Amino acid sequence: MRKFLPWIAIIFWMVVIFKLSSQPAVQSGELSGMITNINIKIIEKIRPNTQLNIIKFHRIVRKNAHFFIYLGLGVLTINFLKRRGVKGYKSIIFALLICILYAISDEVHQIFVPGRAAQVKDVIIDSAGACFGILLYIGLGKIKKWKKIRHGHSSINDNTNI
């Protein structure tokens, strides 16, 4: 089961992305509107009398959602490839390609959803999130490896190297 868990995690995450992209514009706007309102309430508690442009802030929330959901996909994808023995820059390139192709397919899918459209800038934001997630995974792996070496617990079978 542990062998299939990383694969299952990727499929689950892609299904989540697909379901979110399947929401008609009105429903998607309501969901991101709720998240925007929660954030505004938090900001107002932390910094009372803060003047926010609600429309711009809502747009930022929506674009950040793209970035962070694909950051997660990037982490899951690179983790899967590393566990399958794909090493070096090949793992980074394959992980990024998988995420970019999924982002493109996701935008194409949105053409068929009422009120939604395909946007190249969303693919760019999605790809940036995936790239950041992949690099974060690699960076944290290097830190973990460095700490093991520093404390004398080096492992020959460590899969975190590039």
C-alpha cells in the first residue's frame, strides 16, 4: 500500500483541482468570496481601519489559490517520481512537465464550464506554484540530508539528492 500512496495522493489532488474547476463561475466566485471575507475579517482584527480594495483583494485570493493548489501538486509529483527512482534534473523536469500539462488541460476543461474561460496567465501562475513546490521539496530534502550528514547519520540510500 505504501508503494501506491504517493500515486493515490497525486490522483486525489488532481481530482480536487478538476472538481474546483468544474464549478460554474457563480459557484466558484461564491467560494472564493467566502475565503476573501474570512481573510478580510482576520486582517481587520489584526489591523483595524485597514482600507482594502475588495475587488483587487478578491482577485489576489483567487490567483493565490491557483498558485498554492499547484504548489501542492508539484510537491506530490516530485515526491512520487523520487520514490520511483527518477533522479537528478530528470525528476524536476518530469514533475514540472506533468504539472504544466495538467494546468493546461485544466484551463481547456474550463472552456466547457458555464461562465469560465481558459486563461494563459492562470497556466503561468499554476506552473509557478508547481515549480516553487518542486524546488521547496528539493530544498527541504537537501537540508534534511545536510542535517543527517552533520549529525553523523548519513544514509547511502537517501533519495533526496538531485
